[in-house]
Amino acid sequence: MFTLKTANNPVYTTEDLSAIDLQIEFEEMPGMILPFSASKNDVEQHGREIYARAQAGEFGVVGAYVPPPEPAANQPTTTGTEEL
């Protein structure tokens, strides 16, 4: 298990608010600020704990979920078939 040293910039990353992205530093990795996704159903205990602490406001207000932008109408996609 990892020991959290710092966490900043929490933001919800799912519409159902079940995941939060943060910038974190673990005691076991000093000086390394890492992106981290924590969820309430995380397979790791430290992930579930970080999620609960973030949701409780320990690392500041959790930013609102922002859905990804819709592709432009004239934007090519990777679906369909290619004709040669």
C-alpha cells in the first residue's frame, strides 16, 4: 500500500461522479508528482481511500465533470469501411 503525501486539483472524470483525477505524490516516490485516477470501486484500497478523501473535500473542491466535446460534423471518423 502507498502512503499519500500530497494531492491537488481534484476533478470528477465520469458523469456518475464515480471517479476523480488528481495530481498526487506518494511518500514512497518523493518528488514525483503523478496523475492519479481514484474511484469509489477501485481495486486498490489506497485508490478507494483517496477517492473518499477527495470527495469529502480534503484536497479542495472537486471540479465538475466536463463531458468530452462532440466531434465536428465534417470531422473524419475511424468507423465504417475504407474504399480504395
